Amino acid sequence: MFSNISAYASLFLIALGAATILPLQSEPVLVGLVLSGKFPWMLLLTVASVGNTLGSVVNWFLGRGIERFRDRRWFPVSKKTLERSSRWYHKYGKWSLLLSWMPLFGDALTIVAGVLREPLLTFTILVFIAKTGRYVVLTFATLKLMS
């Protein structure tokens, strides 16, 4: 029982961290747990999606408060990436959040959404759709390989 809880907790924390500025990858953990066959894939998919979405919410809050520090060396997103993400966000608006699943660019996009004051509810719904979509594709591809 404890190993089940720790597996889900680990997946949740890694998925959450992977959506922030931390250099983590949740996909190998999800695939490994699906391949193990010990856990219901739907529950794994849900845990990863919620964790990854909440990690993006952390980025949104960072964007809300950290924008004033964007010229500092330690700022988590390069000036070039932030400007490119801002242009993209201004051009496509909130719908660009459907690309928040993309490595690097997606994380910057979630910070930009906070900087540009995207409403949290809209942000969370769109990011959840994007993050869950990526995990659905990954999970079904893994299940297909197993069969």
C-alpha cells in the first residue's frame, strides 16, 4: 500500500516540478509506471495531469510577481525567450496556452500568461487541456507498445 502511495506521490511531485523552471522530466516516470502494469493507467494519467497543471499555476504566480525582475541575471527565462513568448501570446492570446505542453517554450508561455494577467481560471482550464492531452497521447502510445 505504501509503495502505491509513494509511486503516485512521486509522479505528482515530478510532474509538478517539471512544469516549473526546475529541470525535471515527468514523461519517463509516467511511462515507467504505465509499463509496470501495477497501477491503473487512468489514475496515473490523472495524477500526472493535475501535478503538471499545478506546476504551471506556480509559473503563473511567478509571472504575476516576478516580472519586475526580468532584467536580472537570475531571472528564470531569458529575455529573448520571454519576448518571443510575449509576442506569441499577444498574437494568439489565451489560446496559445494550448501549447503549454511544449518543452521550454511552454513553461515560458505560462510565466508570460501571469505577467500579462491572464485570468487564473481561464489559464488553468486551457493549461489542463494541453497538459492532459500530452499525457493522453503518451499513455496511449505506451499502452499500444505493451499490447
